[in-house]
Amino acid sequence: MAHSKYRVQTEEAKQKRKEVGSWIKKLRQDKDLTQAALAKRLGFDYYTFVSSVENGANRVPPEGMRYWAEALGVGRRDFAKRLLAAYDPYMFEELFGPHSKED
């Protein structure tokens, strides 16, 4: 595969993962869920993946966004759009135009 500037792990990309992870953590806490309880809702045996998403080390996989949104009680479309803006800002901009704080 050819190298792509869009796949580079920049500090900005890491920061965006941390920001979206903090948002997910707030959603979880607003529902009075522990990481273990959210993990159970998602069908995970352990809470460690939830923790790694919240601290920005991992991303919610695209095929799991629906389940995370449902488990956190938020709309699937809004959840996916927020994650796309953080995880793949180039694709987000192609689909929706420049990202704004309202997105």
C-alpha cells in the first residue's frame, strides 16, 4: 500500500482521539455506567477496551459504532459523525464540509 499522509499518527490525531475519548467517558458517566458495565453492554469480557478508547489509545471500530451509540443512549448518526470528525477528519470534510464545533 502506498504511503498516505492521512494515515500518519500525528500529535493532532492523538489529541483528537483523546478528546473524543473524553466525550465518550462523559456520555458513560452521564448514564451512571462504569467501564465494566459499558463493556458488558457491548459484549466484552473485560473493561480494558472501553478504558483504552476513553484515554485515546484505541478507536471505536466502525462496525461497532452502532452498538456503542445504543449502549450510551445517543443517536447512531450523531455518534458516528462525531467519531468520524475526530478519527478521519479528511473523510469528514469530504462528506460534510469543514468541521465546526457544532458538529
